[in-house]
Amino acid sequence: MRRGSILQLVVIGVIAGAIAGAVAYFVPWLPKPATLEAERIDWVFWFVTVICIVIFALVISVIVYSVIKFRVAPDDDTDGPPIHGHTGLEIVWTAVPAILVTAIGVFSAIVLARNDALGVNPLRIDVYAQQFAWSFKYPESNGLSATELRLPVHRSIQLRIHSKDVIHSFWVPQFGQKQDAVPGQVTTLHITPTRVGRFPIKCTELCGLGHAFMRATAIVMPAAEYDAWAAKQGQAQSTGGADAGKAIFASNGCAACHTLKAAGATGKVGPDLDRLPAFAKGPGKPLDAFIRESIVKPDAYIEKGYPPNVMPKTFGSSLSSKQLDALVRYLVASTRGGSA
Ligand code: CUA
């Protein structure tokens, strides 16, 4: 082959590779990783992508070169030259892909093994999935329960994922992995957060009508802040003291949907809790019994003007009976004094 032809092939290949490389690099195909594990997975993606770009450039250069160089003349009806294979070329195009696929397999296996390996002093958190809400329990913090997943940054964390009904799947895009929640089994997911921030938790397994709304938030905090939060909330929720109800109200995300002056909550999705005494007159129940039922079985009575099936039905099982008592006491005390 002449030197000029090789130069043309190289030029076409470099242009094709540059275009493919730009599409891979400049388009944000994946969210910015927020865990060590997601960063490793990104490296696997880049390893495979670079291999693909090189092969793509090679193939495109030969195709484009051949289309131009060997284009048939308009009046040429003759057959092409007979070709009987090329042993050297066939060995190359068998051996090279075999080596590449093996390399991808080995690289992936190393990343998988390292991602699954717990670090020193791992923090274990129980994740509960239920139609259609997430809840979290911190066994190391007096069984503290919450509907937001708070995590300390740079700590090895094992999520133990449970399902209370059907199959769900836990996914934080920035954490880079998905793990199914399967009834009757405990699945695990290991993460090591690398940056502070708020990240969406999505259910990524079709689990019923409310699947699309089965969302929660993961909040990665500086380690000291996390420790302070866990100690304070865990203590408050387990003692059942005066602040217990307020702490449970705060840590279970009630304020996201409800207004309650005593807690500084201004949510507008669900009923205004300052008006609970008035709402209790609807089904004609004592205030404390009405509040308890509304927490455990939120659809038993729906106040006019509010949609059913919005409030999670998980609180009856995610809160301990002590925590539930404290929350009911807190809501009764906070609203009885207030105006109906
Ligand atoms: Cu739970 Cu989809």
C-alpha cells in the first residue's frame, strides 16, 4: 500500500475517532458520580468506550476510504477480482476482539469485587421498600427511623434492603448502582459517598400504580454533622421524652407535605395539621385516636379536597410503638392549643 493511501486512512480514522470521542466526552451521558463505587464503574464505562471509539475509527476509515477509492466507473460491468481469504488478517480479527473482551471481563470483575468489599467500620442501615414509599432504619442509632436517607460522607455504608410487599428496586443515579428489594430476602448494596449533597432515590422496578411517585432523598452530610444528627435523633426518638415527637416529626419528612406551626412546617400537599381538631370532627373520633389512625392507615379517612393514596402507608411498621405514641402525643399537644 502506498504511503499516500495510509495517510488518507489515518486522516479519516482520526476525524471519525475525534467526532465519536467528542460525543462520548462532551455529552453528559451519566450523572456525576457521588460514590467511590460509581467512580469505579465510570472507569469501566470509559475503558469500554475508548475501545469502541478506536474500533469505530478503524472501521469507518476503511469503509470511507474504500467507498471513494474503489468506486466503480459508470460503464464498468466487470466482476471484481476473486479473493480467497487472508489467513493473517483472520487471525488478527479473531485474536484482537478475544483479547479486548477478556480485558473488559477482567477489569469489570476487579471493579465488582472492590465495590462489594466493605471498608473498615462499615455503617449498616436498613432500607425498607413498600408501595409506594421508602423508609430507613439506623440500628446503630437506637433504631432511629426516617424517610430521608442521611449518610456520612467518606464512610463505608452497607444498605440492607427489604421489601414489605412486592419487588421494588433502590436506585440513586449518582451512586451508580441499582439493587432490587425482594420480599422475603435481604439484598445489600455497598456505597462510599464521596461528596456532600442531596440525591434523588428512585424506585426503578415497576411496582404498581404509584411506582413513578416512589421517591425519596439521600442526604450525604459531613461525618461530624451526621454523627450529631444520628445521636440527637436516635436519643430523642428512643426516650419518648418531650422532644421525641418533634424529632420523629422532623426525621420522618412530615414537614415536606404538612403544615404545623409548632414544628415550623409549611408543607401544602397534605392537610394542615394545625386544623386536626376540626378534621377529627369529620369521622367523629377523639383527637388522639383520629391522629393515630391517620398515621397508620392514612386512607381510612380522607379530608375533603385532598387526594387519597399520597401519604405513605409505612409509618405503622416503620415507627416503633413508642415512637408512634410520642408522635401522636406531640401532634395532640401541638394542635389542641391552636385554633381549629
Ligand atoms: Cu416501588 Cu416501583
